[in-house]
Amino acid sequence: MADEEAKKVVLDKSDFLNWYNDVVDVSFLCDKRYPIKGMNVWTPYGWKIMQLMDASIRRECDATGHQEVCFPLLIPKTEFQKEADHIKGFDSEVFWVTKGGNNELDIPLLLRPTSETAMYPIFSLWVRSHNDLPLKTYQIVNVFRYETKMTRAFIRVREIHFFEAHTCHKDAEDAEMQIREDCAIMDRVARDLCLPYILTRRPDWDKFAGAVYTIGVDTLLPSRRTLQLGSIHQYHENFARPYDIKYEGSDKQHHYAHQTTYGMSERMVGAVIGVHGDNKGLILPPAIAPFQFVIIPIPAKGKLEQVMDGARALEKELIALGHRVHLDARDVRPGSKHYDWEIKGVPVRIELGPRDLENGTLVFARRDLSTKRTVKRADLKEEALKELKDIEGELLSRAKAIIDDGIRRASTVEEAKEHLSKGWDGIIQTGWCTDMDCAAEMEKALDKAFLGYPLKDVASGELLFSDGQCMICGKPTKDVVYLGRSY
């Protein structure tokens, strides 16, 4: 969006969905004018944010022994149909390719909605011996799902930038260890995004098609609705059997591999926008900001070259220190530059004028707090690192406060409705007896859906248990569940 148009938009986060759309537009993270609904063009700025998120994921996967692969986009219908539950879960969401040129294909092809059915026929060739295990792979690719609901940039689209890890293991115990490792990877990636999140084991009716169980990774937006960042799936032998992924064990017997997957998508960009942004536009965590510092020269009559020389020297020094930096040398007023970079969420603007050159100082303007402070030029290295670290701490603290306020406990429907009657519309934590009729009554009474069973913590992977009672029938239970609304 042109600067002139951007300045006409009044951002109001209290109207969350309209605010979200406006922020995406004015910061120009993607271009939604591509002539296929739900398939948007990544702009340079938005794509750089996504690339930095991908780099965070690659760092963590490489460090844990995963190897990156890249499988073809097209999947034969014959392979897709091998796992019955999987095809039921995705059949209505896939894009089909039925012709090659003018010729009808003997076997229809589909654009991958996810890659189990593309990868596992090859895994059956790669996995032969117990020495081949564990097999730990990942890829970062685009997947395609025929989304019929209203699309929304980064949150609900038809072409999805997607990370997926696929692993094979000798037994259920080793696969469970992989699930724990996936949770730890998620934790480290989320720190870069300054996003706290909730881990829940989804109820059986909401697990991934073909999985034994699914762990959902959700963050909570200021609207108090959840947004799923990713999911982790335990398959046991459910895919290994139809795709014949077997290995010869040390006992000389053949065994089916146990498998897991872990996926995250461009929804992480949507989460960063929604959680951290404000009525001025984006606020980007330093780890994923295309520019961590933008230098804005403040010219004065007769001293323009002197200021620009100082700005260029500052730029070189910050780059040498390992920071991502941009020198805004446009011939426009400093106020316009401030406005533009506020919209784009750059963590720190550095102002440099003739007086700063004389005094050996710089002015740091923080995007998250809208504050300015003067620092000594000689202390640049220490002050730059401190500023970025402080911003990360502030953003994480704010985001945690959203989750802390967004979950409330209720033992009865009446207690839950009392919370909701006060204008609060977050996640209800309650007890459930596991009876399906009680689950349906809960959802109807509160107009909320089951998110699942919360996990106790990342490290253990254990579910959270508590002495309580079922919200509907009143039976004693230790099962804790979350109910909420999602985007």
C-alpha cells in the first residue's frame, strides 16, 4: 500500500479482525490481488519475516539431527488412498490434477495437502534395518488445501507455507521421545517469536486424520480467541502398515516402524501480527525483524554530508556487530520516515543529527514502548544488544499477560457463564467425565469448542490432572479440559 493510502487508515485493535486486515495491508506483508482466492503474493518485507522464522526452525531441527529433504508437489491418487482415515480427513480439501496437456491422466494427481502420502512410499525404500533408525527428516514447502471459508492473510489461505517434520522409530517409546523433542523445538522457536502458547492433546474427534493422538500448539490473541501455530502427531504404526515401512531388527525379525510428524505454518506470521501489533501497526520481535535497527539521519542546513557520513559509519558498525540494519536515506522528512517504520514494526529507530555527532551520542527510539533515550556512541555494542534483549522481554511479558487473563477455571456451567457475562470471552478450564453427551452439552451451553486436554509442561509431556467434577453431570474426575473459540 502506498504511503499516502496508509496514512488514511485509522487502526483500531478493539475491532480485531478489521484491525488485522488493515495492518497486513498498510505494512504490505503480502499482496492479496493475485487472481486466485486465498493464494497471496509474499512481498519482500513479508517474505523476509517468513524466511527468518524458517531459519529459526532450520537451526533447531538441524541441531537435533533432522535432515532437510524436498519431496515432489504432486501425489498419485493411488498413494493418497492407502490410509483410510487420512483420505477421509482430506478428501474434500484437495486440489486435483486430471490432465497432462490435452491428455487425461491414467492416475489422477493431487497437490499435497500434507506430505505423508508423498513421503512414505519412499520411506519404505529408505528404511530397511534397525541401523536406519531413527529416520528424522523435515521439509519447508507449500501445501494446498481447498479452503471454503472466508480467507484471511496468513491465517486461513489455500496455498500455505508449511514446515513439516516426519520421523520413523524402532518402537513406541522412541517415538514418544521424539514427541518430547518436538515440544522442546517448539518452545525454542516460540521464544524467537516472543509468543507463549498452550499445548493441548486434542480430543479424539479433533485429532489429525490417521493419528493415534494429536498435540495442538495454540497461542491466544488479544481477542481471546486461539490461533493454532502448529501440531504434533503420534502415528504408531498407522501409516507404516499401509505403506509397508518395515525394518529388520537386531532380533532378525521384521517390525513396522513407529512414526511421528510435527507441523507449523505461516500462521506464525499471523500470530506475531495479532499478539504484538498495536494501533500504530506491526511490532516485530528482534529475532524475526527484517531490520532490527533503522538509522534515520536528522539533517541540518550545511551539515547534510557530515550527518550522512556519520550515519553510514554507524550502519557499517552495526552490520559488523551482526545486526540487520537499514539506513533510510530517502529525501523525505524525518517524521514521514518515523511513521513508515512504525507501521512496519522495526524494533529500534536510531536518530542521528549534528548535535549527536558533536556530543558523541545517539537517540534510540523503541517501537514497543514508543520511548526514546540517548546513549553514548562509544557504548553502541552493549547498548544495541541490551535494547534488543529488553524488547524481547517486554513483548514476551505482554503476550504472557494475554494468556494469563485468557484462561479461567469454572466447575459449573453457571460459574463459566458468570465469567462470560462480564465481557470476558476467553478459555474456560473445567473438569470432564469423558462422556460424549456431556462434551456436547458443554459446547452448546458455553458456545465454545473443545480445545483438548492441557499438557502439564513441555518437558514431561504429561497431561494436567486435577481433582474436580464434570461441569455437566457433576461426577468426580481428574480430567481437565479447555474450551474456547478459535480462528
